Amino acid sequence: MNVLIIPDKFKGSLTGTEVIEAIEAGLRRFDSGIQTHSITASDGGDGFLDAIRKSDASVEAIDCQTTDPLGRPIRAEYGLDVNRGTAYIEMARASGMELLAAEERDPSRTSTLGTGTLIADALLRGAKTFYIGLGGSATNDGGIGIAEALGYRFLNVDGATLPSTGGALQQIASIDASGVLPELSSARVFAINDVANPLLGPEGAAAVYGPQKGADRDMVARLDRGLDRLQQIVQRDLQLDVADVPGSGAAGGTGYGLKAFLHAEFLSGIEFVLSLTGVEALLSGGTIDWIVTGEGKIDDQTAYGKLVRGVADVGEKYRVPVAALCGVLALEKASVEDLGLTRVRQIHDPVRSVDETIRQAKALLIDAAEQLLKAG
């Protein structure tokens, strides 16, 4: 049996590499002759840059002075292939949730400006092609922070420049594109993610992802109105209507901003990373019997993207069944079949505390992997 392992990390307990090692150990308990192939993958969120650099030695890590989601100075890396003029930006490095303490999370105050600074730095170093990994963001600014770093200005009714935060979106009266970096006109931008949410509404950026970034119900409503205001002004001033494009709601509307201000094309994160590894040749050759994926929590949001759904789509494309392991299975509206998965096992037992499951995650994951592919 040949098994391809493409998991996400189990947040708070195991890294992606540790998840792979545990799954391999469990599968070999089940069948000592099993052949495994593994990928440290990313759907565009945390780990995107590491996955790129692991698969392509020509990508150099560039250390850059930038800002975190609250505008504080930090240093962050991005990837640059000088010979091909290609840059790889992981949004989470400068605009990620992990950069903030829990009490600092407030998507009305955060900005993607730091990610934009990385893009601008790569532009000025000669990059012409950009792959921007979305996910793990602490922001809900519709990408105006990125746009500001590249020379756009967002003005209120008095003509004053607004801060590029989620809370300022409702005040936008006009967009000034006169100062946009000229290098941007010849750049080609790809937004990498596996999220299908639109910008607005009950399935949009604010409603689905705002609460985990620190927004209460009232703030979610304000953020959604702000994003609606942004897209109305973009329609009027830039003659672009892309709010309903699947993926526009990714990373607090950054997907929308990249499409509106950088004319980005959307690519599936997991398919993009697979294309760099050469594993697609294995899949298309029919040598893989199962794909095993997993993440810390599989819930209804998984249906809108996230790495597990991206892996399931790859399995469907190549007609390979996909099984998943998770810390907690918490589906309410969606079913396992809706996610494109053949079977799922969770490692958490409700009779234990979650803390205990986290402490024992590796051993529990090995046990679950041993049982995963057994018939029945």
C-alpha cells in the first residue's frame, strides 16, 4: 500500500513535521510494509514560506523591517528567487494572529500594512511575480493596509488620509491611486489560499472569521458594513466588482484587496505547493492508494477551505480516497462527506480534558493512525 501524508499542524500541540512522524508510525503499526510519502504542506497560511523553501533551494530568505498587525516595528522574512524574479510572501509573518497576545486581538485596529511592506520591498528588489500566502491573519481591513504600502491612499469626506484598519473602512469616501508604485503595473500577483468565502454577508470575511480574531457580534456587523463600504467605493472609483468572487473573504478580505488593488489571480494553496514537490506525478500515475491529511480541529469552517478541504479536492481530482485525523471533530452543519473525506478519526475523547489530549497528542495520534485505514 502506498500512502501520501499531507497534514496541517495540530495547533498548540504538534508541528506539521511531528504530525507526519506520528501518522507514519501509526500506519506502520497497521502494516509494516506500507510505503509512505509525505509533504510539509500549507494552504497559504502559517508554514507557507517554510513549505516553499523546503521544496525549492533557490528561494532565499530575505529579512525585512516591517510592522506587526498593530503597527509596531518588527522584522519578518519573505522568500525571493532573484534569478526568476519571484517573491513568496507569507501574510502571517507580518499580519498574523500569532504576533498578538490574546488580549490584543481586535480586527477594528489591526492592519495588513506590514504584509504590504514586504511586497513593496520585494518589488523594489526587482520581483515581477508574487505568490502571496493568505491565512492566519489578525486583520479584517479588506487589504487596504497592503494597498497603502504600495501607494494607495484612502480618504474620508474631508480628503484626509485614513488609517488602514478595519475600523476605518466605514469612513472611506474616495481612493487616491496617484501615488501607486510604478513597479506594480508590471507585476503579476497570485493569491494562494483554499478559502472560498465571499467578502460580505453571513458567509463573508467578518461573519465567519471575525470572532476568532477578537470581534464580538456588534463589531462583526460594523466590520461587514465597512467592507461593504470599501467595495462600493472600489466599484465607483476603480470600476471593479469582485466582492462575490470565491476567496475574496480570505484573511479578513485580503483576498478581495489583492484582487481589487493588485489584480491578483487566485490559486489553490495545496495544489500550488503540490506542484512544487513533484508529488502530482505520483498521483497522476495511479500509485497512491490513500491520502491521509489532518488538523487540530475539523469543523464547519473546513468546508470553506483550510488545508484539509484542499487536500480532499486533490484526492477527488486524482480519484484517490482521502482520510483525515484531527484533534477534535466538531461538524454541525457539514458532514464528513460534504468535506470530500472518506473517513475521519478524532484523537480527543470527551472523558478526558482537552489539556490532557494536547499533552498526549503524539501518542494518541499514533494510535488513531493505526486504526484509520482498517476496513469498516
